[in-house]
Amino acid sequence: MSSGCSIVWFRRDLRVEDNPALTAGVRAGNVIAVYIWAPEEEGHYYPGRVSRWWLKQSLALLDSSLKNLGTSLVTKRSTDSVSSLLEIIKSTGATQLFFNHLYDPLSLVRDHRMKEILTSNGISVRSFNADLLYEPWEVLDDEGRPFNTFTQFWDRCLSMPYDPESPQLPPKKIISGNLSKCCSETLIFEDESEKGSNALLARAWSPGWSNADKALAAFINGPLLEYSKNRRKADSATTSFLSPHLHFGELSVRKVFHLLRIKQVLWANEGNTTGEESVNLFLKSIGLREYSRYMSFNHPYSHERPLLGHLKFFPWVIDEGYFKAWRQGRTGYPLVDAGMRELWATGWLHDRIRVVVASFFVKVLQLPWRWGMKYFWDTLLDADLESDALGWQYITGTLPDGREFDRIDNPQFEGYKFDPNGEYVRRWLPELARLPTEWIHHPWDAPEYVLQAAGIELGSNYPLPIVKMDEAKARLQEALTQMWQHEASSRAILENGIEEGLGDSSETAPIAFPQDMEMEMDENTLRTNPTTTTIRHYEDQMVPSMTTSLFRGGEEESSSEIGNFREDSRAEVPINQGGDGDGEGQTVRTGNMQPPIDITRALRITDDLPADSSNSSSSSSRERDGGVVPVWSPSTSSFSETFVGEDSSYLQRRTQSHQLINNWRRLSQTG
DNA sequence: GCCGTTTTGTC
DNA sequence: ACAAAACGG
């Protein structure tokens, strides 16, 4: 082997067990384990308070595990991971770098750029699959194209001709590289105002890979059996609680799969159908996680843009008041409010309730789904870009297998389904604690004397429904009619031959949220609710800040965006109505809308490590020591006529202002 | 026990 | 909306 040492770059693979990059590094000789904290690279998705808290704990545990094995974790604060890596390489004389794949758009671009740069500097770079059962490019239909629905995808995963890799044991010992010229920097994950709230988290959660392992065992030997039966309960106690562990890669999903399979066989032999059903159901939720990466890889903008374009002209309600009421759990629908209060208080929500509150957000309030997604990102302990994007798009109905858009779930009925005795509501809405179960999910119907006896004054200490269900239905119909009209007139204009340069000026005017986040919506199609109050209150929830963007203001953001972010808005989530956008040529209206541009950027796999002999037979290489690195390239072999308006035009709209996107674009054109 | 009808669950 | 499951005459 080479004389220099290897760098193992940890990201969201914070474990020593079944970590292929670490294993490869150890096999190659001396190892320097590195973690780089560069949240600015995440753009709008600077992690929320609870997520950062978790990361902090997890890194501490990883460090102590590494110390037991013979080295320690080098931590660096950076605004540019790649240059930090280069510095570390220079100071240590490392000759190799190992890392595990990530599939979110920013990581794919950054990692590819990193690999190009390091390789041109003479460093050997190798990357691995540590996050998935199968790499996205392995799971294809009979024509070799990616699947577009979850069911098909998951069926194929479960019937692949080969099993996922078996989990690897942790290394017995790590020979440390020379750390003397490579000192760690202290990483700061919380500010003073957050410490108090964070202290509570430690009572409920134990981050870190060894705790993840325990949590997995506890779940498999406990609640798993009844998982299927309990799925309709709002109560979190029956869930696995593994998602934050999985998000940070403290737990290998292959290990989860492996252990579940063992249980499955066991229970199948015993004829335990309950158990079998539970395993299948839980496996499916693992599958959804896989699918979220799959979708992100194949449709790299799925966290920002709808996959289906059929709602392109939907007049989303831009109403700060609604949004705030939802966040605070003051919508007047007890199940929704209880969920939002739980989320606020704990950073956690049962999947069922996530669906309830999200669907209420999109269908009843008709707020744009990306706001909700961003709020989830900022508040959830297991905030995960790919999963959350998949979930919100599913709820919104912009996936090929999503639900019908005009179906509105009624929180009152869902309440009696998921929380038949009202326990969940009473726990999180103390003001309703004394209301009898008969009325607990629809207090607005309760007789006055019942309310009085329960100490409730609707509109005072508990709100009346923010929107009545029949009004919501009517409004949804009306909005759909509007949408079709917009669509028709837009099409008419196009057919009359008004030409525009492809894509460049045809996009919709972005609506910023919060402050700096662009929403791809057309101003014309936005309804501003007449009842909107624009009063802002800053005593809003002490929820993990909407990214107070402590560090925002790098070269890629325009100053107007930075300008309107204030310290005192920490707890508030004001909405910026597009007016002070990012200064790009964004003032395009519906009338100029181009037809959906059907250039699909499928991701291509290139084997750009010819040294690896295993890659001779294309992308289905099962080799774990991957020379296979995901790279984008434009592809005209579109599998997605159904996916309208994807990627390209949006890409172009943003190119001027976003360095990362620039790189992305460059890569996609030359790759 | 059978077939039309209602209910349920859906990523 | 639709298919599977449960229901019921």
C-alpha cells in the first residue's frame, strides 16, 4: 500500500460498525477520521436546533468509540468542505480519501466536485454505499429505467437477484495517522438560548451509534411484534424511534434489514402472522426511506419542486396567519393542534400524525407544501431532507402514486380513528382536558353547558376552527377551477406562438420563505387571503429557530436577503412575499409560462475509478469498495414524460446566484 | 356458503 | 379513486 495515510471522511455515517469507508481506510493502513461542520453548504437547510443537538451528541460518541479503537475524530469548522479536506491532506500528507455516499442534491454535487479536485491533486478517492440496501442505480425496471412508484420500487428491492450486503463488524483496532499537524476545532452546535430547551432532549433520547444499536434491539424484541396492530394509534410509544439514528447513519440500514429478516423467518416458521405482517410493514417504512434517496437521486430537485406539474397553476394561499396558527397548534382542530404542540415541545411526531397535520396544511389551509416541509426540517429531531420531501410531495399529490388532490381528510374523523379516547389530545391540549370524549375531536359542536363545565370558551382559550371543513372543500374546488383556467389560458398563449428563450425567463416568480427561500410559484396564481393579518408577533413558539442563518451572507446570497433577517425573528417565521426577491430576472408572469420542458436529468453512473476491476460490468456492480460514484449527466432517454417541468428551467433560473448550482450545472453538462 | 354492498386502507 | 376486505342478506 501507499506510504501516506488515509482520510476517512465522516458525514451522515456516524458509526464504526458496518461502515465500509472506515473499513476500507483501516485496511489501507493509517487512518485519520475527519468530520467537517460546514452547514452553510446546506443552503436553506441549515439544521434546526434539535437536529444540531443530536449531531453534537452523536459526534461525541463517535469520537469516544474511535478513541477506544486507537484514534480520534478530527473536527473542522468550515464553509467549504472541499478546501478543508485539501488542507487536512496537505498538513497530514494523506494520499487516500474514503467516504460513504449521500444522495441529497447538494452532497451529490459537492462530493463529485470534491472527487474531481482531489483526484487531480493526486489523491486516491473511493466511495461506498453505507446508507442503503441497494444503490439507486441498481434498482431498475426491465427496461433499465428507474421506477416511478414506491410499490414497484419496493417490490423490486425485495426480489432482487442478490441480497443487500451483510453488515460488517467494527474494526478491532485503528492505527491512527499522525494527528499532530492536524488539530481539531471546537464545533458549536447550540447557542445560549438553546441550551435550556436542549437539556430536556437528553431525558428522552440517547444519540450515538451504540445507543442506536440498543434501540434497534429493544424495538425488535419489543414493539415490533405489535407494530402492525398498533399502527393506527397516535401514540408514539409503539414506533421504533430509529429515524434520527438512521438519519445520521448511526445505524446501518443493512443491519436493520438483516435482523428483521431473521425475525421474519422465525415468525413465519411459527406461523405467527401478526409478527410477519408487522415485519413487512416495518420493512416498508425502511423501504420508504430507501425510496426517498432513490427519488432524490433520480429527481434531484424533489425537495424544491413538485414532481408532477399538474398543480403548477394552483393558487396556493399565502397567509402568514394560517401558517402561524398551524405552527402554534391553534387551528381549532384538536388532533391537528395536539400534533403541532407535540412537535413543538418534543421535536417528534408519530408518522400518522405527520400525515394528518401535513394534509391539513395542504388541503384545508392550502398553504404551499414547501413551507410545511421547511418547518418540519427546522423542528423535527429526525429531520431528513429526502424523507420529508417525499412525504410532503406524497401528501400534496405531486407524486405519480400520491393521493388525489381533492380528497380532504377530516381531522374530526381521523381523531376518532387514531385517538378514540382523546388521550392524545388531552395530553397535548390541556385546555381541552376536561372535555368529554364525545366532543373531544369537535368541540365546536358541543353544547354550551358542556363547554362551560369543561372550562372552555371557544374563540378565547381554544380557537374555533380556522376554516370549516365544508368551506375548505368549497374553496378547494374553487381553487381547482381557477387552476384549470390559468392552465388553459397559459396553453392558449403558448399555442399562439409567443416564444421565449427556452427556460431562462419563463419561470415563475419566486416567493421567498423564510426570508431567503425561494418558492417556485407564480405571483399571479397566488391568492392572498383577504382575512390575512400581517401583524407579526415575536413571542411565537420557542421552536428551533427557522435557521437564524447565523452564517448566511456568503457570496452566494444577495444582500437583500440577508438584510431582512433579524435576530428578533428567531422564533418567528415571517413570510416574505416575493417582492424583495433575489434580484434575478424573476418577474415573469403566467402569461409567459413555457410549456413543461421535458429534459430529464437522469443520473448516470460512471465508473471513474478504472483502477477498480470490479466495475467492468456496468452499474450493477455489487462491489462494496465502490469505484462507483454517482455523477449527473443530462440524459435524453427520458423515463418521465409524466414528470413535467422538471429540473432544467429551474436550474437555469437559479444559476446566476448559486455557486453550488453552478457547479451542478457545469457537471451536468460536461459529465 | 355465495355474491352484491359497504367499509377500509392506501407512500 | 380504487382495490381488497369485511359485511350481510
